[in-house]
Amino acid sequence: MKPFTLEKTVEATVEKLQKLKIENQLVSELEWCLGSYRFDSNPVGLIEKSFLALGALKAEKEKNSRAVSKKLLEDLEKVAAA
């Protein structure tokens, strides 16, 4: 996976979580991990937190099928599986 794609996916995930007003702690952790990744290029924290975000967004999509785009979930699954 290209780092650019990883960053863009996590940025989109953070925006979606903020828009839905869910998982504020996870948003903070994702933002911190994103900054850390940009500093040291180690994606471990981002991947770990992306997996948690994927679960939260899937749960939100079950409540409201229009709340989360299929593309974001697919991109996030790629990140979480990395």
C-alpha cells in the first residue's frame, strides 16, 4: 500500500468520525498516530487504530446505511489488513 493512500484514508476516516460525532478518543489517537507516521514512517499504530475505526464505522453503517460510504470502508479494510 502506498503511504499516500494510507495517509489519505486515515485523514478521511478522522473526518468521518468527527462528522458523525463518535469515537472522540479514537479520533485523537488516529491524529496522533498520523503525526507520528509522518515523522518516522512506521505505520504500526495507524494500522492498529484503523482497525478499531473500521469496527466503529461498520457499526455506524449498520445503524444508518447512508452514514458511511462503501469506498471508505473498503479503503479502511485495506489499511487494517496491511
